[in-house]
Amino acid sequence: MKNLLLANDFFATYGMLIILVVLVAALMLYSFRRKKLEDQYRAQLSEQIVPGAKIKTYGGLYGTVVSVIDTTDGKLLVIKTGEGKNVSYQKIHINAVYGIDNSELVTYDAEGNVVDSTPTEKTEDSSVEEIVVEEKPKTTKKSTKKVTKNTKTTKKENKETDKEADVKVEARNTESKE
């Protein structure tokens, strides 16, 4: 009987501590397992990312890898987005890639039924060339409008400054000719 009372005292005293230790150990094991799976997925994804591969990013961009650049900070990808006249090139870090884009185009009829869900054939484009992307500052119409609003210049003042600039250019041209 005395042993039973000692057991009850033990669990009453250390029961909550034991439960907490077991929970912390379970969370640590779960965390390590999840990290291991994520590392395996990243390694597999890194092998699949080659020029010509279609990818999707965490930010929602879909594109085709043009080149892979190794840097001291990790791999950088140059991706091509858009079609026709709307083509643009983005330089992104490999960690921004969510996965390989395996989506297929699906056509629906007027009733909403799938008409054609055959997988599109991937054509290997062997003429993919490496493109060096230079970062240039971009100006938009909005930013130029903000500048004119902030300086509060009028059309008359703009014409006067344009005339002054023309006079300076003409003076330089005449000096260079002489």
C-alpha cells in the first residue's frame, strides 16, 4: 500500500513535467522530419530546374528558365515570362521557385463540360540562348506625373526652360565649330 502512495506522489509531483518533456520531444522529432523532407524536395527540385524547364514561383509568376547562374549566394535563374510582344525576363533566386509547372490547358464547351484535356506536348527548344539581363532603373508614367505635381511647374515655365536649354545647346554647338 505504501508503494502505491509513493507512486501517486511521484506522478502528482512530476506528472506535468513528464508530459511537457514528451510533448517537446515529439515536436522536435516532427520538426526534424519535416526539415528533412523539405531538404529532399529542394534537392529534387534543384535537379529539375534546367534551361527550358517551366516553373512557377511563390509570387505567382509562371515562366520558362532561360539560364541558371551559380553565385556565392546560391543559384540565380533568368526566367522568360509572357508571350509575343509582352515577353520579359526576370532574374530570381532559386529559393523563390515553388515548383515545376505541370499544368495543362483545358477547353470547355458551352455547358461547362471538358472538351479537350489531352496533355500538351512539350517541345524541346534546343535554340535556348543565354541572355544577360542588365538591371536598369524603370520610369513609369505615374512617377513622371508625381514629379510634375510635386514641382508644380506650369506649361509656360516648361516652355521657358526648354527655350533656355535650346539656347545653351546652340551656344555649345557654335563654340565647338569654332
